[in-house]
Amino acid sequence: MAVVRHETGRIKKGDTVVVLTGKSRGKQGQVMRVIQKKDRVLVERVNIIKKHTKPTQNSQGGIVEKEASIHTSNVALLCPKCKKGVRIGYKYHDDGAKVRVCRRCGEELDK
């Protein structure tokens, strides 16, 4: 079975994204971590789960709330000009630098 790659390469750590589907739909947040092998991203304050931890010598234990990862196909990059979740295109500068571009308005997303 072939592994299908989504847009993991298009979304980077520190980007602001909008959640498109699921219980956190419409929420915005910054990407804290990109898990490329699983095509998932960890977005702060989005997709909060409750994890039950056992007490150890270092921690007290109990119920801890933390972020769970979201599949990259369920998030869209937030364009600062459009203020919406957008698809990403690419453009090359004269010096050969590759830049991400908003498909809706043409605004450069890499500053």
C-alpha cells in the first residue's frame, strides 16, 4: 500500500492555521510541532484532550489537559491579508528563493 503525502511540507512550525473540520472547527492557533511521517500537526489550544497519568516519583499524577495532533488535511494556513484559511502556492524570486504565496490574493506568506 502506497503512503499518500498531503500538505505537510506546506505547513511549518510557527505558522498560524485555521481548523477546517472536527470538534475544533473554526479555531485558530500557531503550529507548535509538525509530525511529517504521519502528516500531522500540533496546534496550540486546539484539539484539547484529557490524559490520565499515573503518579511517579517525579509527578503527582491525575488528569492532564493537552493538545492532540490534527491531520494536515484538516487545517489551512491563515493569510494575514485575506484573514481566511487559504491554499498555498509557490513563487520564485529573482535570486532563486522559493516563497509560499496565498492562492486567493497572491500575498507572500513567508516574511
